[in-house]
Amino acid sequence: MLDPQGVAAVDSTGQAAEILDLHVHLRDALWRVDSAGIAPFDAPGGLVVAGMGGSAVGGRLAAAAIGPRLSRPLVVADGYTLPGWVGPETLVLCSSYSGSTEETLSAYDDASERGAQRLVATTGGALAERARRDGVRVIPVPGGFQPRAAVGYSLVSALEAAALCGAGPSLRDEVEAAAGLAEGLAAEWGPDAPEDSEAKALARRLHGTIPVIAGAELAAAAAYRWKCQINENAGLPAFCSVLPELDHNEVVGWPAAEGRLSAVFLEDPGSHPRNLLRSELSAEQAAAGAAVVERVTARGDTPTERLVSLVLLGDLVSLYLAVLRGEDPVDIPPIDALKAALAGH
């Protein structure tokens, strides 16, 4: 059963509670940005969010939430170096939950050498130490989470950085509305909800398959989040694709899937009408070989609300998949092994 007892049997560190508290994290994140005392400033070159994994996903989601309202570039740099065009007119938000992510530390140093404007979001570590040394403002992120569970903080940090540097409008009202929506959806989809609730039913249908998550525009960023959460929480291979691009290549391969893959199409009612039509038609094509085909519609009135609804749903689906597999969602042994191996070189 995907009830509180069933979840608790595998969830040794309370990851379910962190997922359900997304609304709390969103509101607290706004306060934490305010507490950093960051004055607005001009960055004609736009915003670069430098980070990895759960600390970088906020940048991807922020770009999706702002969407066509962006007035300057907003890109994610998920590696050791920044794009070649970064310089004094660019703001670089270095986001690392632990403050010790080696790629993000390298990106911070790269930003420093190029004279870029800098901002940091972290719980501490070497990144906070470098920021204090250089007089760079730090958005204080609370400790005690898995980095992927701090998605509300990474999203709000990127949204607020974009507004502060002139890359986009302030979306604080949308964040507040999204927090209210997430609070209601947590009750509708959480472990206390009926066994046929949307999140639990989706997890049961996807169980035993390799999920491929697809979306267009705003939903594409959510699809990436679903993929990452299924990877880490459920310990499963999962992949994501972007519409309309997948209609020019991936769609050809679905008839040969032979029931091994499931196809999930995330849909935002605010997307371009042709992309909504493509999602419907692509789902029909995927049915030729997929074990399961699901179409999921975002909830909410604003882009930020709809994005947050998809994020919360995907996080809960990944949790329930972990429960169905008997996997503790906190365990990420391949990542731990990789970090240990890297540390030895």
C-alpha cells in the first residue's frame, strides 16, 4: 500500500515529508532572499545559474516559469566553466546545496576571473567561504535536506536573481499562489490520499517500466525534473524529451519499444496550441510500442503554479515508485561511489 505506513517502511529519512512541504519551502525561500539584503542591480548580459543536479534544476525551472517574459538571457551552466560570453555585465548565481560541489566551485572561480557579478545560494561550505572572502552576497539555504529536496529554494533563488538583475519580472505573487496550490495538492496526492489518487495511480502504472517523460516549453523543464527524481528517488533509469523536437526523431523509434518503456506526456494548458496538438498526436504514436502511455495536465492559473504542480506530482510519483520497488529514496550509492573515486584522483 502507498499509505503512510507503506511509505514509512522504506523512507528511513523522511523524504516524503520534505516533498509534501514544498509549499513551506517556497514561502521560506522568499524570506531568505529578503534576509540576504541584495540590492537590485543591472546585468545587461543576463543571468547564468551555475550548479549541478538538484542545485541547478531551479535555474531550469525558473527559465520555464518566466518563459517569454524574459528580457535577457537566463541559462544554466552545469559544468566546470561558464559560457565564453560571460563577463562584467553578467550575473552568475552559483548554487550548491552543500557548498562543496567541485564543478560549482570551479564556476565561481571562473566568474571571479572574468569579473562577472556574483551571487551565491548555499548552506555553507567552501562556496560560502569564498563568497564571504570576496564580499559576495549569500542566500542562506537551510541545511538537513537532500539537495534534490531543496527544489523550492533553488527555484526561488533563481527567480529572484533574475528579477534583481533585470532579466525578468518579479514573480513573488505567482510564487505565493503556487505555494497555496502546492499545499492543497500535497493533501490530494500525498500518502494520506486514496490509493486511486493521481500520483499513486500513475506510479502503479509506471511500475516495472523505464519511463520516458516528455513536454513542451514549461512542461519540458518539469519533464527533466521528473527524470532526475525517478533516477535518484526510485533508483531507476528514466529519460526525458522535448517537444516539438521529439517529433522529428524519437517518435520513429517508439514502435520498436516492445513494451519495455512507458511514455509520459506532461502538458501545460498555456503552451502553444500546436505543441498541445503535437503532445496528443505523439502520445498516439508512442502507443505503438510503449507499455504505458500517460498524458498529465498541469494545474493552476499562472505559469509558476502550473510548473510547481508538475514538479510536486513528479516528486511524489518518484517516491511511490521507490516504495513499490522497496527502495529507500535517500540511497544514491552510484553517486556516492563516483564522488569517492573522483576524490582519489
